[in-house]
Amino acid sequence: MSSSICLISHPLRFHAETNGSPTNLLFRSPNPKGNPLKHKWRNRFRCYRINKDKPEQEELFQGFSALPSDVPWDIESVWSTIAAHIFILHIPLSFGGLSIVSRLLHQPVLDPWTETVSILVLQTTELLGTLLLLRYTVKKKFVLLPVVFRGKKSPEGRKWVKASALALGFLILLVLVSSFVLDRLTGVKAANNTILKELLLSGTSPKVAFFWIYCFVTPMLEETVYRGFLLSSLASTMKWQNAVIISSCVFSASHFSGENFVQLFLIGCVLGSTYCWTGDIRSSFAVHSLYNAILLLFTILS
């Protein structure tokens, strides 16, 4: 939206020209004798076209985020902390953990129950290790858990439950559309959850264990690292939109899945935007947890 605002500047000011030089005649006689002055009354009526679109948009985007500007971590140590999490905890436990268990037990192929328990132990260990890492790097005046789950007071109407429901619906629609588009562009791929489906169908205990892992442990771990820590730290030094994009790229890359990179990035953007809007990590945790639960149910029923 743009509008023209007219500004009147000095409507009763005299201007005179003497030898090409302007002279202020505000306190002079308007017609002095013997002085060939050329007097001008100028009622300066200037119209300026002011574009209000950009300020309104900037105000809207700046007011979107409810994240606090003061973060409990030193900005200089953010990337070193992320690197420590990925290379010391995430890769060894999430991608190399089962191989280590197989060697320790001298079982090339783990039975479903052993594999389920191993995944639960490995994910829980990574979560606890991450909390210890963030606790070690947090500033002394802060307490870790309240810091991760805190945010400045949300404006009226920003209830995290309502925001989570809307974000979940939008996320499901976005994933369906993106899946359809990617399948059209790259060709339909075979389902890559065969092993998970076999584990889920192996008994009741594995079902309970995997719902606990993917609906609580994993969302708690990833939301703490990529939203509670990384996103909030980046948002304190840049625009929240840029912080969401960067943290979503790191979130997607940490899964080491090239074929799912785009969808994971989109999921990260939805989760990050939800967290920014509410300032409450419970919102992104709820969306993440419910989304994983829907995927597990779909895997079982498909």
C-alpha cells in the first residue's frame, strides 16, 4: 500500500534574489525603495510519495518472532558446539552405534528386540550427552532447562497449542505436496522403511519402544539442539528468517540423507517458524512428536 503525503514547509517565508544570491527577508521590509529586488512569496507545497509497504512488511516480520534477544551461550562458540555435538555424539551414536553393539555381542545381525533396546539406549545416551554439552557451554548465570524452554512473553493470541495444531496441518500438507512434486521430478522411489516396519511388526514391546524413541526422545533431542540452541542463538544476531533457513539446513544435513534433504529442510523451516512465533519450544516439540507418530502409524498400516 502506498499513499501521497503532502508536507507544507515554511508557507510564509520571504525569499529574495540579489545578484543571483538568495537572501532571507523574513524580517526585512517587503518593498524597500531604491532597491531593485525581485521578491517572491513561495508557499512551498511539496508532495512526497511515501511507500508504506516496506515499513509495514518489515514491522510484520520483525514482530513475528517471540524469541528472546539475550541467549545463554557465547555467540562465538555456537558453531564449535554444533560441531562437537555432530562429530562426537551424533555420528558415533546414531550412525555407528549399532555396528559397535553388533561387534560387542558378536552378532552380525541383531535380533529385533536387541536392536530395539540398542536404539533406545543409543538415542537416550545422545540426548543426555547433548544436555551435558549444552550445560557445559552455557553461561554461569543461566540454568539450562529453563533457558531451553523459555521465551519472552508471547503476544495475545499466540497459544502454543493452537499454533502447534495449525503448524502440524500445514506440515502434513507441505510434505504431501513436496513428495508429489519430487516424485514427478525424480521418479517414485521404493519405501526405505522396510527395516523399521519389520521391527514394528515384531511385537508389542518394539512398538512401544519405537513410539517412545521417535515421539519423545528424538524430538526432545533435535528440538533442543536445532531450535532451542542453534535457532535461538542465530536469531539473536540476525533476522529470524535467516536463522530459520540456516538452522533448517543444518538440521537437514545432520540426517545425512541426500534424497530426503529437501523435505527435511522444509520440515525444519516449519518447526523453526513455529518456535519463533510462539517463543515456546513445546510448540515445535509437539509438532515434531505428532508428525513422527503419524509416520509410525502409517508405516505399521501400510
